[in-house]
Amino acid sequence: MKDTAIATLVLGALLALPSVATATTEGSARSADGTPIHYLADGAGEPAIIFIHCWSCDATYWDNQVPVLAPRHRVVRVDLAGHGASGLQRTRYTLPAFGEDVKAVVEQERLGKVILVGHSMGGDVMLEAARLLPGRVLGLIAVDTLNDASEKIDPKLLAAWQAAMERDFPGFVKGFVRGMIPKDADPALVERIASDMASAPPAVARSAFAELFAYDEAAGFRAAGVPILAINGTHFPTNAAGNNRYAPFDVVYQAKVGHFGMLEAPAEFNRLLADAVARIQKGGTILRTLRKEVEVKASLQDVWWAWTTLDGVRTFFAPDARIELRPGGAYEMYFGPDAPAGQKGGEGCRVLSLLPMEMVSFEWSFPPSIPSLRTSGAKTWVVIQMTETAPGTVKVRLSQLGWQPGEDWEKGLAYFDRAWGVVLERLQRRFASGPLEWGKE
């Protein structure tokens, strides 16, 4: 995602702070089941930043982030139960129990407002922690995790992984880790991570692994009740539009890294992290969603047809189009079908995700009247949700997300606020009095 003037100023201020030697303190809290939870704390200031590590890792994986944030924030790095210096007495290492670990530390530290940062499994843990800390969590920062809340892993693959862990836990973990880091990464770093994670207690790791892949992430999104900003690598796709069905979600990408961006390229990661913290503190762009809603007198099947077929969109949306109804397929509306290439309308926009008869999401470009965003290829994404509220009546909800700060983005928001009102009014009129006649519009 491109830098903006506001984000750059805030980030520059953070990174320009003098190097401060923070005095790390160690603490211990009692989780809900009595397990002692070890943590490290630095700095002072609200909101506090709570770091939650990955499966089979520990609090020290966040050491590189402390100098950037501790001058302005209380920075707390948690060892989840069974990890690092925390207790090992559980028989099951579940995501809700890990969430209780984080809650116990927040309460032990008597923290007010907090931002949670979770890597990999830690992303799901922070969903549970946010559920347990209503009103105290400003937002969540996911690190190479929460890519697709609706994704399910093949049970046969999970069974094969579990069997491999039973046979040779260290060998499985080392291979698993190496498969998530680029081949050109620092070999010493790769070996350090792989060996460290392979030394985790096997019983804890196997239990946490099984619980992680059994976790209902979509329910976790809903229950967290706060916005989520992901800093993800590009080795796995992130279904941002699909995730927005469950919670306000946005993503920025850290390129040329694998699963451990905060260790592989810490300077770049810290820039993205400081920006994410600043966005959440300011109510960030992930909180900004343009929403419209109308009721249409038609069947659910007919409304779905209107949004997802060439013949359908021609009746209310645009005089011509190109639609390939699959993730990654074209979703291009041609408002000027006879105009030169590049000036017809929504060229280059793609379908992001769909649930038949329920939801379709797609990219959306800016109009020529905002040339800086049009020519740069900037896009937002649009989520159309359809719900039959009564026989012959469908509620259509439109959400447009992905806004960035800046004067031209504000122009875009105002433009689409008007434009989507027109589109939805035409949708209603199409079913009330028939298809639009474009030459007369």
C-alpha cells in the first residue's frame, strides 16, 4: 500500500526519535486456569502494544520491535502457556486459553487501551484476547496471518502433519519452517529459527497445532469486535474482501520475505508496524467504510443475476461489461464502451471473492476526474451482500473499503458516495419498472 502524507509524517516522527535504552522488566501473571504466564515489558505510554508470538516460538521473537515503539508506548511481549518461560501444566493448549493468557498479562500490568500484535498462530490468539477485553482493544495487527477467515485445511493433510510430528518432531518442524522462508534468506537466521522451534515441547506443540487448525477463525473475527490491519507477506494470498464479511480488515504487504518478516527484514517491518500503530491510533483508514443499503423488490436469484452476469449488469449498472465470475476473474464495467482503451471505465478490476446467492466482492478503480489515482492504478474494493428479508424482497448492502488518507482519496470518497447512491437507485428502478435504456439516461 502506498505511503501517504499523514502516514509518512507520523512514521518519520517515530523513527526520528533518539535511541532510548529501555530497561526491560520481567513479569508474571496467573492465567484463568492458574498457569503462570511470563512476559517482558518496556517503555511507557498508551496505547500499550501487546506482542503475541507464533506457534512454538516465544516473546523474544519481537526483540527488534521494542526500540521503535518503547519510547512512546508500554510494550509487552508475552510468553503463551507452554512457551518460553511460562507454565507447562495444561493438557490442552487451546486458542481460548491462550487468549486468557494475554488477558491475564493486560490485567496484571493494569493497562488501559491496548493494540494487540499477533504473528501466525498469535493472530488467532489475539482474536480471542480481544473478545475477552471488550472496550480496551483499539485494534489488531496481524503479522503474516489471518489471510482468509473462511479457509479450511484438508483434514487428510492435517492428519499427515500430525503423523509426521509423532514420528520425528524436530525433523518435521525444521522442514516446516524452511518451507515458509525464501531460499535466498540468511541461512544462519533460518537455522536459528528452525532449531529453536524444533526444541519446543512436542506435547505442547502437537496440542496447539491441532487446536489452531480446528479454530473457527470467522467466528473469532466476529467476536473480536475491532478492526484488523494485517502486515502480510506475498507468499500466501490474503482475501481482504472476504475477511471484511466478518470484521473491518485491511492489509499491507511486506515484499521479499517469508513467514518471519519481523526477523528477516526488521527495518522494513518496523516501518510498516509503526505506520499500522499510527493508523489505528488515529482511527485509521481500516475504520473508514463507505456503506449503502437498499431494499429491492425481486427474488434473490434475480438480484444475484443482476450483479454477476453480463446481461444482468447491462440492465442497471453499465451499458457494457466483462465479467468472469471466479476469484481473480474480470469484473470490468464499461461506462463508455466506445471510448479508447483505458478510458472505458473499470478496466483491470477483478473479482476478489464470492459466495453464490450471498456475496460478491471486486476491485474498483477511480474515475478520470481524479487523475492522480486513476493513472496510478489505485483501487478500493467493494463488497455486495444480498439477503432475502421476505419473499420477493432482498436487502442489498454495499461496502467500499481500502481508503487511504489524502486529499484525492477524500475526493474519491465523496465521488463514490454519490455514485453508489445512483447505482443502487437504478437497481431498484430496474426491478420496479424494467431495464434501463442507456441512450436515455
